[in-house]
Amino acid sequence: MTDFIDCTSLSISYDVMGRATVTYTVTHDAPEFIVYKTITAGGQTYSGYVTNASMNSIPNTSWYETHATLISTTD
């Protein structure tokens, strides 16, 4: 199986309590949910819980996308 995070989809925002919301899209070639609970970006590592995920096929290909939201704190 091949999968990767689409870098242009990565979005990180913080609330006043320091929690980070990380949204991202994983592109993959298997018809199953692919999510990450730990993501490193910009020299920070975000670990937490996936609170939302949805999957769809990419038209006219054998590839899929999983859109996910991760609630985390930075390490």
C-alpha cells in the first residue's frame, strides 16, 4: 500500500488553551481509511486523537483520499 499526506492540505490552528487542530488529507491506493495520530510539521510534533474522518475515491483513478481532523497538543 502507498500513502502520503498532501502537503497543500495541511492546516494547523491553535485555541487559547494551546490545543492544536490539524486538518490534512491522505492520498492512498487502498479502499480503507488511512489516518495518522502523530504528525510532524514545521519542527513540531502533533499527537492526539482523530475526531473526524471521511473518505472518497478520486474520479477516474484507482486512488482514494481520506480527509481527517486531529486534535492534539505539541510535544
